[in-house]
Amino acid sequence: MKLNTTDLDGKLRSAAKPERVFGVRVRLHYTWYIAFLLIIAVITTQFPEVYPLWQRMVLGLATGLLFFVAISIREFILGFIAIRRRMPVKDVTLFVLGGVSQIARETTQPILELLLAVAGLLANMLIAGIFYGAYLALANSASVIIAGLIQWLAFIIFMLALFHFVPGFPLDGGRVLRALLWRATGNYERAACIASWVGRGIGLLLVVGGIVVMIIYSQWFVGLFLAFMGWVLQSAAVHSRNQVLLYETLRSVVTQNIMTKEYSVVNPQLSLSRLVRDYIMVTGQRYFVVTDEDKLQGMVTVRNIRSIPRRRWRSTRVGKVMTPVGKLKTAYLQQSGASLLELMDGLGINQIPVLEEDEVIGVVVRDSLMRLVKTRTRLGV
């Protein structure tokens, strides 16, 4: 299986800056912005014209926000179940169809994957049922416009719930397929790739089908909806496949083979202005090991420096802005490349020092990991 080398470190590049929710990094995929526009357009055009245009647009925005809340609740439910089953969720990229979670393979099993998939299907139907119940409760009240909004939302979520039965990853049906294939073959990577390929194929078929519906039958709303859903499914499937292959490729690589022994050492008393002028501007290096009399004190990076206003660089010492040794995450020689990348992703860092007997013997850099994966992928090994 080949990995898309144009989006290695970019497996998350297409997502917004991550935020932490209950310790889990959550990224919002850019397809959400398009989904908001589509929902606003649908509500604006399909709602009765007796309501002013601005009111219909506000209702469309409200529908989009409630839809986002509904999908977020679904992911919270699945995350809670995963944590209860001792399957720590490290990262979630939230697509319009739902979330793509990064769960360490060592902490899960086919039966647990199947449990999460079934829970996702039930959560979809439950949320759709709640909104439909709310619509029935409001249908005979004076809140006709609110009832109409809830009805549209219930319809959208119900259609999404049905869509999740399609056996294409990362839909819940695709999760079921992956779990069954993993159980049958005993090979997680192969199962994940096959399920993702099925998802990608179904996505492409939906895109083509949507275009055909628009051209031949002039059903622009239905065609656009099908094409958009297919595009999102295809994007999510590629994202999931790249994520799996990326970590599987690095699983067989250990720290001692990928660390670099070429790194600069600076003193904690060095000013930031001198560090920038004499080191960064000359070498372009973005990280430095900080020692005092050959004893490790911490590490300073360009990110640390940028947190200080430039006017204070001359008076600020490296020791004031560095990540101190007590908070510094370190690697050991036999640690796998996959676990290192997971650690970097979890902490939002790009380099980790390697220690042996409390001495720095090298540094592992994210760029080196990604370059290794690209090279091995191009060689087909």
C-alpha cells in the first residue's frame, strides 16, 4: 500500500488549529465551512418566502450550528465509550460526517472497534430521534418557525444516520467492515486500507452520481448534496488511510536510527537577541539544547522565542523561556518512530531530545520522521 506523500505531515494540514477538549486534541476539518454555507443556502431557499430573507439566513445559520453541536455530541459519546473501554483517544479530526479518531492500535481489538461502530450508529439514530421528538412537541405550538427549523435538522441528521450504514470507512458501516476484516485477517493495516479504499470508492461514485443527477435530471439540490457528501467521504477516507499508513511505516523504526547527533548547545544565560543573531540567523536552526557545565537544563525553540516581544529579547535570557528539563519530554534509543510521532502530536512539539544516562546524545526531529516515510514510500518499501 502506498502513502500519499503530498500529505504526510499534512494528514492534519487540512484541518484548523487543534483545540483540547478533556485532554483530547480536536481539529475541525475545512469541509465544515462549506457545509455551513450549504445548510444556510438550503434553509434560505427551501423555507417559505413569507419569512424575510434575513430571517431565513439566520435560521440557516442556527441550523448549521445545531448540526455542529449534534455531531460534536455524537463524538463525545463515542469518546466516552472509548475511554471507558481503556482505549485512549489522542486526536479527533471532526468531519461533517463525524470524527476520525486516532486511537493507539495496541489499546484496541476488533471487538472493541465493532462496539464503537455500533455505538456510533445508535448515537446517530438517538440524536435524530431527539430532534424529531422536539419537532413533534413544537409542531402544534405557536413556535411554527422553530418547529420548522427542528424538522429540517432532524431530517438532515436522519439522512446522515442512514448514510453511516454504508460500509465505507470512516463511516460507522466502514468501521464495522474494518473490524470484521481485522478479525478475519489478523492484519490491522490491511483491514484499515481496504475499508478506506471502499470508502474512497463509494465517495467517488457519489460525486459522479451527483454530477449526473444535476446534468441529466436538473435536480441541483439533490445532485449537489450527493456530490458534497461523496467528496467529504472521499477526503475522510484518504485522511484515515494516510494516518494509518504513516504510523505503520514508523512502527518498525527506532530512535537510534533516526535521531540526529548534529545539534547546537547554548548556555541558559545567553540573551535571546544573541541567540537569534549569532545562531538562528546564521544556521537557520529552530531548536537548541540548553546546558550549564555539561548538565542538561532544557530546550529552547523558535516557538519559545516568539512568545517574547522583540523589544525584550536583549534583556531576556534563554533560561527564562526554555522548556525546563523537568517538563521536557525525552526519548530512549529503542523507542519506535510511531510512538515518537504520537508524542509529538500529543504535545504539539517538533523535536524530542534523546537521553542516555542523563546525557543528551541526539535529537529526533519531526521533519526527519516525515522525510524517512516519504523516502520509504517512494521506494515502495
